[in-house]
Amino acid sequence: MRARSVFLAVTGVLALLLTIPTTASAAEGEFSYRYYDEHEEIQVGYLIDPPSGVCIEIPEIADWDVDAFHPRNFTDSTAVVFMDDDCSSDAFFSLRPHGGRGSDRLVLRSVIFS
């Protein structure tokens, strides 16, 4: 009888743990960048509270053959910017949290946050 009670208690705790929703890890803050739009005018794009550990392709330029540039990292995580769409290129640059920035010469197409 005692073994059965322990088994039911452990099973109940496991079921409770599996049903508690978990929050996804995210970098809190804002990551900004510049890009040229279809009229060759400079625009500013933002990623607000981006997910951590996920490669993010810069959405405004995803469908064209242009790059974003001039990134600013005001999140609480390190941002690693890449020159390709899928965060796999050997050409990358890290921007520190809380104010890391790159110049106009630092181009990017994707970013991942730690």
C-alpha cells in the first residue's frame, strides 16, 4: 500500500511539472540596424525582445540581395551578427550587451542572441 502511495505521489508531481508552462528564453531589449529600402532610402529596423539561441534572418531584407548595416545591441544578451541568412558563415562579429555597436561597414543578414 505504501509503495502505491509513493508511486501515485511521484506520478502526480511529474504530471504537474509537465503541465506547467515554461517561458522561452529571450534577450530583453532592442536590437536595431539600418537597411536600404526599394527606393534606396535608409530605413531603421528593430528586433524587440528577440528569442535567444535562435538564428534570426533580418526580415526586411530577407527576400532581396542587400545587406543590413550599422547594428546596435541594446539587449541584455550578446548578439552575434552574420553575413549570411542562416548564421553559419565564418564571417561574424559579436556585439556586447547594453550598447554594443557596429559601424556602417559592418554588414549583416542574420543574428543570434546568447
